[in-house]
Amino acid sequence: MKYAEVLQIIGPLRALNALKIEGKQKGAYIHFPCPECKEDAVARAYGDKKNVWLCTKCKVSSHIISLAMKLQGLEYEEAKQLLLKKAHISIEVDKEIELNYTLEWCQFMENEELEKETCEKLGIGKPKGQTMLSGCLAFMVLNENRKKVAYVGVKISNREPVIPKQFNAESTLYNLCNIEPDDEVILTCDMLDCAKLLGQGIQAISNFWLPYLSIKQLELLQSIKYLDVTGFGNHINEVALNLANLHGGYFKFS
């Protein structure tokens, strides 16, 4: 397995925790004590460069496996296997994700003007009992083969996204398995907007609030002929460039 694939599976936050380094995610970055000077070091939580970390004080930079090699005195392959073992992650990460939520309608859904029938059909609702998505509106996630792989959520109190650590949000697109690729499809990064569009009978997909499109997601978009992109805000230029380079159909921004 290649180094980049290891990081895609375990993620930088889980890798740091496996090395007994306390990391905390703030927005798109993970902050942790620099192993050299103990000041604030950062790593991106998402994207192609999430394997790289930088200390803003002493300017030391490296990647997570190199960090494991240094701290543990290991060779490359040994460090890679150590991270995988300590993080308790395998290729089949979806086995570790809770997939049997019982969902119910809630006032938040009514306030957001979501369609009850659409939510029941797609598996959207407030989970009953104590779960990792308690206090959230949960969305059932199916991959492109219609296999249930996760639930993601949005906090009812502040609308912040909640994505389980075991789920790789870069690996699929929400609702892709239900669209007709020959007709126009709207791509939005906001899951609530996606659910509202679906309730209106509009074809829509989402990339789980990520401010970019991963290589895998760009590959999945290849089957869609007409793509309308919305909701990426300040990140729209990067998204547009990636689509121009890798998407074979027609796309526009609204």
C-alpha cells in the first residue's frame, strides 16, 4: 500500500493520536504540539496535502509517516504498519461505522422545509437513543453501488457538519446512486441544500460539506453529462479548475 493511501485511510488526526500526540481539529486544520519545539504545528484535515505538517514557530515540516519513523525509530514500512495497527483501521473501514440508526422526524426538519416523504425515502432524520450523531440530523450514505457505508450529520444547534472519523468523505458522493446521469444534476457541498433540492424533485448530489472535490469524486462525476455547481463560496475557483481539467461533460456555476 502506498503512503498516500495509508493517510487516506487513517487520516492525520487519527495518526497523530496513534502516536500519542494530542491533536485538535479547528476548521480545515489540525493543531498539535511540534515534536521539535512544542509550539503550535498544523496539518490540513482534508485534501491532497493533508499528509504534510508544518510548525509555524521553528519552520520544521514533514509528513505523518516520517514523524512516526523519527519518534519510534522505525523504517518506513514499519512506521506505516504501526500507524495502521495502532489506529485499528483496515481497508474495510465501513465495518466499524454504526449503520443501524432508527430515525425520526423533528422540528428542525420542518423548520428547514424538508419534505417528509423524501427524508423517509433517503434515510434522513434525527437518530433515536444515544449515538455518535445524537443532537444531529443524520443522513444515510450509500455508495455508488447502493451499499450503505455510513451516516453523517449536521448539528441541530449550530448546523455544523459531523462526519464520523471512520468514514472517508472523499470516497463517494451523496445520492449519486439515485441520479439519472444523462439529465442535469446539481452539485452542492451543503447536505441540507441537497436534501431540499431532492424534495423539490430536482436531481442533486453533495460532497459532504468539503470545500473541494477529491480525485475520487471527480472520477465519479465523469458519468454526469450536465453538471450545475453551487455553494462552494470562496473555493469555487479551485473547483472550477479541477472540473475543467478532469470532467468530460458540460458544467456551469450558479
